[in-house]
Amino acid sequence: MVVSAIMLTRKTFVVFALSLLLVPALAAAAKKNPEATQALLAALGEAEGDDVLKALADGADPLVKDEDENTTLMMAAVGHFFGDEEEAVFKALVKAKVPVEAKNKAGQTALMLAAREGRDDNVTALLALGAQVEAKDPDGWTPLLFAAYNGQTNVVSTLIGAKADLKAKDAEGWDALMLALSEGRGGAAGKLVEAGAAVPAGIVGKQAPLVHAVYGGDLACVRLVLATKPDLGARDVDGWSALELAAYNGYPQIAMELLRAGIDPDLKDKEGKTALDRAKENENAEIVALLGGPWEKPKMAGTKLAVPCPALGGDVQVAFQVDEANLVVTTLYPKPLSYYLGGGNTNRAESAVKYTYEGTAAPAYHFDVDANPRTGRKADLLDKEVAGSEYSLDYMELGTSVTLSYKGPNDEERSKPVFANVLSADLSKMGEPLSLEELGEYSPEAANEKGALQTTVPLHLIGLQKGKKVRVIAMVGQCGPKEVTVKM
């Protein structure tokens, strides 16, 4: 059985393909300068503000529309202009009698389109020109609903500042907060809650808010709902509990959050199956272990050491293995890695004390490449364990609904949204992060390998080569230090 959420009525969004629309658009602008009108449409498609203004000055028809009845102002609304060009462009179009509140075939205004696409500057400019923040399309969607559904957090904040109605609902009874929760838009949902939006206590779209939030797959959304003390026994339309859904769909941290909030792991669905059964069914090995099933641990090869850590439940096993020209560092905790991520004290039930712990699980490994504790970094009050080391591999826990920056395969900077707590890995030399030039194409990764933390580091980046010995100082949270000599 493949589990899927009750799907919302998805909005049919207009895609602007200006190059295909020039002929019908120009036909409606026969009385104007056709070349200038074509240049106007092209400039709007490329969001070239100066070219838009030039085309208007050359006699372009500002009232031209495409076959979906999108006005030039709508075309501008979805563009990403350079600097503050959008203000001049929008003012020029409105001065040329392009109506701010015009609607396309889908019944959407320019403000709705800008909100949907996350064009915060365009939203601000349109609001300044009198765009109606409470305009609705035929399905009852306001600009705020479009922004929330698509996770446009900055636009949500802007619309809240413009006094958008937080309680406005579409024709099916969905408000902005529920749309954000169901789609896993934790940032937008958080802004709405801060502004006074309330998680409904009842059913929306045939299911409880907690179920919708789990389907969304964003830990922050689940936390927002859990903060309202919802019914943890809520089921989806197929009778599955929130924990079953998390277990089956592969959300280990959401599963842990539900357990810490006090959900009963033995809840059964209509088929008599539990969350553990569903985790096994979909081969989510780490969740199986978190729910008390067998843990298929990764193999620990190479030089090993144990760091006693009662705060985390026992010894933390660490292995340093040389694989060709790389050092593989594996950290195996007493419990699977996801158990230790996001283990704060919010939404915690007294009955779930066995799922909590104190402190942090983030490790740090310091490499004394000349095996001389008197050289390298000097000890200080905060980091005594670094004494003698030249290089460090350390980790930091990041909160949910953040943007994680990393380097792509061609040395380009990239970023991605993170919908759960994560550990980021960092390499440093003498306490300073390695530069992009030093890292080259390599980017440290804190990988979750069957519930263990694993990072592969090229030997040359930590000043080592095969056959050489290195003294390693290991810390896990507040536990340690422990030392070991590793032969590369």
C-alpha cells in the first residue's frame, strides 16, 4: 500500500511562455508600434527594466495581453528585476493605464502571481500602488494563501505587515497556516503563528492538522502543531496514525518528535499494524531501530576507540579507516543518530522520558599530524582538548527549516532547504576554516549511514599521507577527550 495525503485542490498556475505568445499579443496591439510592443514583451520576459521603459517610450502597447489574459503588469510581477527597477517599471505601467486589479483567465491578480513566485520586492511595489491584499481568485485564494502554500516566507511576512487576513479561507476551508503546514513550509508557518494564526483544533480536509503536518514532512511544522497539545491518536482517512505515517514515509526525526510528545508507539491501524510494522514494510532501517526493532549497524573498520558518554546513554564508538586516499570517520552512538538530533525540551511528555537526553551529541576530532602535543594549537579555557592539533573535523547541529550552503561539483556555491535538524561537518586548520581554494571540489558531509554519523576526508586536506601516524583527540559533546594513534 502506498500512503498518500489527502491532496488539496492544486492551483493551476500560468506559465509565461512569452516567445510563443507574441503573435496573438501583437495582434491585439495593431494600432501601436508592433516592434516596440514585441520589444516590451521580450523585456518583460527577461525582466530587463530599462528595456521595458524604453519600449514604452517607443510606443509599445502597455495594454497588450497574452492568450491567458495576463497583463503586462502580471508579466512584470513574476519577473526578478535588477536592483530597484521593479518600482519604476510598475509605476510606468500603471501610469499607462494597466489596471492593478485586472485578473487573468485563472482569476489571478498581479499581486497573487508575485506572491506565488516569492517576488517580495514586486509585492512591496504592487502594494504601494494600491494592490488589494484581500483580492480572491475563483477558489477563494488570496495573495497570502498563494505565498503560504508555496513557502514564500519573506512574502508572507510582507503581506502580514500589510494587514492580510490570517483567517481568510479558500472555498474548501483551508487558511494560509493549514496550507503551509500541509505542504511542509515551516518558515512560512512559523511567521503565521507568530502573527497570531492558530492551528485549528478540528478537522481540515478530512484529517487532523497533526496528520497534515506529518504528510508535509517538515519537522518545524510538526512542532508547531504539537505545541497546541493535539490529539496524538488522530488518524488519516486510511486509519494510519501520525507515527505510522512518519515511519513509513521515512521521517526519523518526526517519528522521534512524536515519541517525545507522548504518542503511543503501539497504536494499530485498521489492518492491525503498528508504526514498527510500517517502518519494516518500507525498509526504513533507522526508524525500525528507533522504534525498538533490530538495528542493522554499519561495520566499524580501522582504528577504533570508545568515548564514555553517560549523558548519551553509554559509550560512543569511533572508527578511523583509511580508504585509498581518504580517511573515513564513523561515529556510532548508543542509539541511532536521529535519536540525538533536535532533542530539546519542547513538546515533551513526562511519559516519554526514555526518549530524551541531556547535552549535545555533536563530535569533534582534532588531528595532531606530527604527533607532537607541544606544537600546533595551544590549549585555551574553552578548548583544552585541541592542544597540539593542527587540523580539526568538527560538527555543529543546525535547527530545522534552515538553508544549508554547500559547494557543487563544479566549485559553485549552492544551497538547499533543510526540513529537519542536521549536523554540518567542517574542516579547519589551526582553528580557521579551510578556504574554498584549499577544499577544491571537496565539501565535508555529515552523512547518516544506517544510523551512524560518517564523514570521508581526503588525507591531503589534513596534512597526511598513507603510512603516516597521527595522534587524534576525540570529543563527543561534553564527553572525552580520548586519544588514539591512527596509522594512515
